[in-house]
Amino acid sequence: MLDVLTKLFTRRNPRRDAEDALARIMNRSGMDLLEYQSGISTDRRSRNERHVVMGVWLFPCDAEESGETLDLHTGLLAVTHDLRGGGFGVLTPIALEQQHFAVAALDEHWQFFRCVVRHNTRKPGGWYHLGMEVERTLSLDSEQLNAFSVHAESLQ
């Protein structure tokens, strides 16, 4: 009941919700790297980057994409280079010109984030490093999630 009353007086912040979801993914991907366990920091919250290798999907989208119109057949495979409290660092083998992406990252289930590209840097070996800031999480309905599963399985 107290939780319900608290939510009445506080507004939802989509960016904070997305950053919290990203922090859960960061923590699950490297529990042994948490600074508060090794005695370096007494605080559990940290803005440091973590070099985490994790497969993600990138879906080009509009700046105001909410999830309902997301085309899940245009997904590109990519790999994370680093995770930060505010976004993803992603490596791709091709140059991408879009400024907004929906990023699908696997937590306990697929989590979708709308991100804006902050930098697109060419790296040695023909790779491109995209620095993307998380703007919000995206909610997909069951039909979209099924379409995404079918698309992901067809590429494996």
C-alpha cells in the first residue's frame, strides 16, 4: 500500500527507469567486478564503465519511437564493448548512419531500450564503435516479441 501511495506523488522518469534496467544488466554480467565487494568503494552505485561482451540487437528507429511501430525484421547483430550507467558502447562490422536505435539486450528476458547515438568512431580492423545514450525502455506486445523470436531464430 505504501508503494502505491508513493507512486501517486512521484512522476515516472523514463530515462531513470531505463538506466535502472541497464544497471541490472551490468550487475548481472559482472558480479565479481562490483567495487563495493572488493573494498574499493562503500557505495553500490557507480558510473564507471564495464567492459562487457554481450550480444545485442540494433533496430533503426525514429526519435520518438515508443515500441508499437518498431520493425523487428530490420535487426542487426552487434556486440557490446562497454556498458555504462547511461548507455551502451557497441561494436559493429558495418558503418551505421542512423541516429536512433532500439537496442535489445538479454537480461532474464529481452529488454528493449531506445537510444540516441552520441558518437560513431571507426576502429582498427574495420569495426565501428557506437556510443549510445539510453533514453527510455520500450514496451513490446506479445505479437512483437514472437516476431522478434522468429527473426532471431531464423538468423541462427
